[in-house]
Amino acid sequence: MYVILIQLRRSDEQVNYYKEAHEEYLKEQVKQGHFMASGNRTPNTGEVILSCLPDMETLYSILADDPFYKNRIGQYEIIEFEANNKCSKMADYIKEQEDNC
């Protein structure tokens, strides 16, 4: 699994210019099962994405279509981890998502 942390690095004007396309991109990735969840960081300095993609190469190929990523609106930090401890509902959900990725 991956946690993608996006730290916004551009002006509000530049962020807002790409925001709608970025949000549509995120919705599509969730719909396709590539991302499990996404949302704004608190405080709103960027975003967080949770992904179940099988490998880093696949993740980068999917991020390449993100309008924020393509236009260098944010700095992306990708953290890979094994979700060893999780509640049963989350375990079932993760298994289902991994099977769909």
C-alpha cells in the first residue's frame, strides 16, 4: 500500500486553475479502484491519497495523469507500507481493493 502526501507549492491562482481537473482525476482513480481514499490535509496545505496499487511503477504511471503532478503544482512524497495491523472491516476492504488494482 502507499500513502501519497502532496504539499502544495504554487500560488492559489495556479492551484485553483488545475483544481477541478485534479478532483475529477482523483474521483476516476477511486472509481477504478486505484486509490482507496483521498482528501485535503489539515490544515489545508495539500492532500493525502491512500492507494492499493501493486507496485511503485504502476503508481507512477497513474500519477503521471494527475493534473497537479503533470504541472508541478505540488511536491509528492510517496510512502510504501505494509498494513500489518487493521480492523476486520479494513482488512476485507483492503483485500477487495488489492484484488481490483
